[in-house]
Amino acid sequence: ILGAVEPVCYSVCWDLLTSKILLGFKTCEIYEMDATDGRNVHRGAAVNANFAPRVCGVARHPANPSIFCCVGDDRSVRVYDSENHVQLRVSMLDTMGHCCEYSPDGTLILIGMGSGIEGKEERKEGAYCVLNEEDLTLLHESRDTKHMITEAKYSPDGAMFALASSDGSIYVYNAKDYAARARCRGHTGKVIHLDWSNDAQYLASNCTN
């Protein structure tokens, strides 16, 4: 209905004077409909947002600071324009997203997946995917661990990316062909943050221990 992520309507408000109907959906979207012909008054939703308890990952576009993307427990990836206060596009994943990162040129979005909740792991817990930023189409998906990806970072030159996992390891890949380069072990707790040196020769990381 009108483009809602889930067509479950929770509330309706009909203004007889303007012949407009506001529809509130389960997925935290509000649409304004013309009561005379059922037409959506706006290009998309009048209001939209993530609709599950947590927004877990937020990343800013490297070339346009007003653009950012986010992922969370509702399995959606959303791109917003903060200057104009609009959602530009949204796509649904089949697994909860926990972290996201733009490639240095802003053309790709890297997403690490998982819930991190013991006993409530996602079907693809520990997977990652790469989306085309322009239309959020899936370009690549893989999985080398069954534990949540806690952080994802491209190297400054865009040649590699690294994934931190709650299994205590860091996974490093080639950005061009997605080939695995290394698995960094040594942490005794869940790796929660990582970052690259400016020359992409070193990684710094920390864990829950």
C-alpha cells in the first residue's frame, strides 16, 4: 500500500475538509493519501524511520556531508539527506545490519550483519554485503564467521576493507575482488572497534577485554 515496507496500517486520520487521509503504518511510516482517488500526495512517505528497537550503524558520505546511511534491527538500510530532511532511498536486507561504511569514493556501502544476541542469532550472523550506493542493489555477499560483524572499515586508499567480529578476529579483504587477505587473531574478547593508519599499512583495534 503506497510503498510501505510492511502494509500493516495502525492508524487512520481522515480530514473531510481537504479530502486527505493520513495513514500510519507498523513500520513507522506515515503516508498522506488523496481521499478522492487514492493517490499518494507525496513522492514517498511523509514521515519514515527505522522501525525496530535499535539503529546500530551510521556512516557519512565521504564527499557529501549532508548524506548519511544507517542500518539496524529492522533489517533495512536507509540513505538520508540531512540538509533537506528526507529519506532518499531504502532497501531491505534479509539479516539485521549492525554496522555500515561508505567506500572512500562514496560509490559503495559496506554492511556488517548480525544481532549479537546469544540464542537469537540471525540466519546470516557474521555475514557482510556490499551495496551500490546509487540504488542500493546488492553487488556482493559473503560470510567467513558465524559471529556478528561489529565494525567495517575501508582502508583510506579504498584497496582493502576490514571487518571486526565478535569472535575476536579481524578479517581483511581486497576491495576489488573480495578475496580474503588475512585473519588477524590475538584479542581475547569481542572486537568492537578498528581503524586503519593513513598509509593503510596498520590496523588499530580494541575489544571488550
